[in-house]
Amino acid sequence: MLKAEKIKKEIDILSNEMLDEVEKFISNLKTRKKTVRKKSSLLSDLSALSSEIDLPADFSKQHDHYLYNLPKR
């Protein structure tokens, strides 16, 4: 059975309130723009973000301690 057929069967048993939500969701999917970002752009954004966050100087070496509260090495 195709995905569309499965979805149509599920839609048939939904309440009116749920159908309103499905309609909004489908509308959002249709209008959503696909943003294609170059890897270099993403890396630049991450680099800029990391400089704005105040992290401890040893974060890269002790990330398990800071993320999971494990003892420092």
C-alpha cells in the first residue's frame, strides 16, 4: 500500500479538530522554503556562535565533565 493511501485512511477517522491541525500542517509544508546552505556557511555560523558563548578554557578537553558531570581527567 502506498504512503498516500495509508495517510488517506488515517485522515478518514480523524476528528474535525484534528483535521484542522492537519490542514494547517499541510499548508505550512507547502509554503515552507527549502533552505540549502553551503557547508562553509554553516561552519562559519557555528564558529561565530561559539565565540559568543562563554565556555571554560578547558571545555574541549573536559567536555564530558561539563556535559555529563563526570570527573575531570
